[in-house]
Amino acid sequence: MKCKVDNCPYDVFVLSRGLCKTHYHRQMRTGGLDISREPPNLNRMCKIAGCNAITKAKGLCINHYAELKRKGNFEKKRKENGSGTITHGFKMISVNGKQIREHRHVMEQKLGRELLKKEYIVHVNGDKLDNRPENLAIRTKAEFGSGSTKKSGYRCITINGQIIKEHRYVMEQHLGRPLFSHENVHHKNGVRHDNRLENLELWSKWQPPGQRVEDKIAWAKELLMLYEPESLKGTS
């Protein structure tokens, strides 16, 4: 059952009077319903600019109404654009009511666009508070296949979530197959992180199991079949 006041969307709170809770308390407080007043509206928004919350009382949402009761002032002051604080060594500023890192904002203004997810900003002189455009440089996050050089001197990369040595990966891509267990890759110039294909050569540590001639012949044929099968054509 709805309240008897015209256009009131609330359900009856006191059956004997046919009034909703709002109108019942208004009658108890003022002695009348004051029907001429604008009826309650469930969808009325808070009168504070920029606040889209539903009103609770006096045209204010529950948060602004509580602030009014607590402070006597519900006007929430926003930080001015460009004002900010220091967080984790970076300057944070307020832009359109949102806290962002100043160096990112400076770079976005310089580029005329938002930074991509894979992009980040570095400070050339290492000073995180020096956000002059000339001190900022844009970098791209590590792509698929990026890696690092280990203490052993070999460069390791990540492929499909697995860390492998880059020189082995380069050789495998060149051969079109995984390396066999008896194969390894040698750096011609001795520089272990120089993984250009022309600096790599395939080595095999495979040896025949015995010293009998027939064993060596069988091993030689197997070796040729693996690496140079065309040389066996026409042989029995």
C-alpha cells in the first residue's frame, strides 16, 4: 500500500494514518503534511556539484549530509590542478580531481596522448622529482624474448614462460628443431653474450660406444644420416 499523499512513491509506514515514514514524521514534527511541498523523489541527486549520489536529507547525499552535521560545511574542496605531494619518491599531482604521477602527466602532455600500457617513463638524471620534459625519456617494457646476462656470461631469455639460454634458442630457430642432448652451441669469438647466428656453430659431443671397427662404421653412418644424409645416397 502506497502513502496517501499524491505522487509519493513510498509504502505506508503507519497503517492507521496511511502515511509513509517521511510524511508521518513530517506530520508529527510540523503538525501538517505540507502537501504543497515537492514530494519525495527516490532519484533526486545530491545538490553538490559533481556528486551523483541519491539525496538523503536537505538535498544532500548521505556522505555530504554527514559532513554537514560533523563540520557544518559540506563543500568538499578539491585540490587545484597541479598541486600534489611526494609518494615513493615521485611527485603526485591532482588533475581533474584524480591523483596521478606528475612525470607521466608531463610526458602525456608532450606526446599529446595517453601512455600505452607497455610504456613507462625514466628520469635521465635519476632525480624522480625532476619532471622537466628534457629530463624524461619514454621506454617500452620488455617484450617477448627479452632477458638478462647471467654471471656465467650467457644471455638468458624468457620464451613461453620458460627461461632458456639465448644462443641455444637462436640455433634451434636456425635448425628448425630442438637441439639433441649431445649437441651444444659454441661461440666462435668466445663472447658468450654475442648470439648473432654468424658467431654460433653447432658442436656435437657424441662418440661411438666402442673401439671395434664395426662399431665405428655404424656410428659414422648414423652420424652422416643425422647431419648429411645426402652423402649416403648410392651406398649400400
